[in-house]
Amino acid sequence: MENKKYSSYAEIELELQILKIEREIHYQRILLGIEKTKESVVPTKAISLLGNIYDKVFSGAYGIIIKTAIPIFINWYINRKRGD
């Protein structure tokens, strides 16, 4: 990096404004890259498919039984004595 010589404070201020704008551009590029990465990692179709499966499993009489059994099992697991 070369040293620049400035002849006035106006030139320094202009250079600082340019650097500030360049820094903001780079920051926005990073944010855009993060958003694109999130979109590519999170499969929205798979999530909606899991939601549909959840609705089918937990609907009707079978779903009521499962919804009742899960909390009972969790309480049993939490309250069981250690070493059993």
C-alpha cells in the first residue's frame, strides 16, 4: 500500500467517505452471502413435508393417544430413580 499525499483536508474527507462507502458495500455483500447460504442450507420443501407428516400422525384417535403418551413417558423418564 502506497502512502498518499494530500494537499487539503477536503481530499482527506473525500477519501474517508469513499472508504466508508466501500466498507458498507463489503458488509452488505457479506450479509447477502449469508442469506444465500441460509436459503441453500434450509430445505423448505422438506420442512413442509415434515409438517404434513406431523399433521397426519397426530390427527385422529391415534394422535390423541400419542399426544397423551408422550408427556407421561417424559415425566416417567425424568422422575425415574438413577441406577434403575
